[in-house]
Amino acid sequence: DAGVIQSPRHEVTEMGQEVTLRCKPISGHDYLFWYRQTMMRGLELLIYFNNNVPIDDSGMPEDRFSAKMPNASFSTLKIQPSEPRDSAVYFCASSFSEGGEQYFGPGTRLTVT
Amino acid sequence: GNSVTQMEGPVTLSEEAFLTINCTYTATGYPSLFWYVQYPGEGLQLLLKATKADDKGSNKGFEATYRKETTSFHLEKGSVQVSDSAVYFCALSEGGGYQKVTFGTGTKLQVIP
């Protein structure tokens, strides 16, 4: 298996622009997680899905952030409008329904200028 | 709620030195415990896990024992290598179908030749 795939790997955008991050989980995994990692706040869970349904979005910082999972093999995290404080590495991870082990993608490094 | 506390880094060791990274947790039930490792520029990957009290997880020379009485899961390695330089995250999952994982803040390890 190719593992969790994220695109793009790097994104540089200007403040106010819309940003869309993409994730393809490992086939057969029914949980998908979006995390944000910064030096100041460490690793933060933003939202997670089970069988394509959002279960807990309490970590989404504000309404500018939205996430979707239209099918079992694809998810997006959208920021509109983006702000410099959104600069971070965003990780997608997936897991089976039992066991708890999460498989992380390589991350998307977002820079908002 | 659940929480994980790790010793603060960075930890700097000479090659072949003994490593201990302390981790303690707070949980309401009987969690599964994990150590994840993050190499520079990569996502997190599972290093080892333990699912019940007194279990020992081990991988690549690293070990950690699930100590329910002290609520601890300290990571150890007898002889570190330069290639072990990374950030190490302790984590827990309540399990039982609840997939949200609580991560510690991470401990950066630097091994010098």
C-alpha cells in the first residue's frame, strides 16, 4: 500500500486566499483525522471522520476552516480566507476501527504571507 | 479528560548512551498506550504500543512498559544511534471504538557522534 497520500506537500499563498489540502487515506481504513502542527502549540487534532461522517470537529479553530469527506478514499481541508497565523504543517492520518494505531501522511507545509 | 505528559526536551545524548524519555498519563478508563516517532520532514509513525497493564512494547531496540500503578509508559533504549535523532510522542487511546488519540507535546532527541 502507498500509505496515506497528501497533496500538495508545500503551499505558499497570500493572506485572504482560499487553500485546499487533500488527503487519500489507506484503503480499508474507516477513520480519518486532520491535525495541525506548529512549534507553539504542538500537534492539534482538528477534526476526525468515521465512515465519511464527521464525528468530532471541536478542534477546528474557527469558521474559516472546513473539512469534507465525500467518499472513503478522499478528504479535503479548506481554509477560506487564509491568514498568516494558519501557517503550519497539516497532517492527515487514517486508522482501522479497532486498535487505535494511526498512519500519518507526510504532511502539507502551509505558508500564508 | 485524558492527558499525556512528557519530559521536555531537547534531549542531547552521545552515541551509544542510554535513553529514557518519561511519559505519564491521565485517563478515565483503560487506555492503549503508544510511542510515535517523527523524523525531520516526515509524518509521525508508530514506534511501539501496549494495550494493557504490564505489557511491554518493543521495536528497533526501543522498549516501554505499561505501568498502571504509576500511570507511566517510559521509553527506553540501551544504546542510541545518530539515526535515532527525531521527535518522540507519547500517546493514548481509550479504545473501545473511540478513536480519538491524545498526544503528548513531543520530546526532541538529538544524538551526537
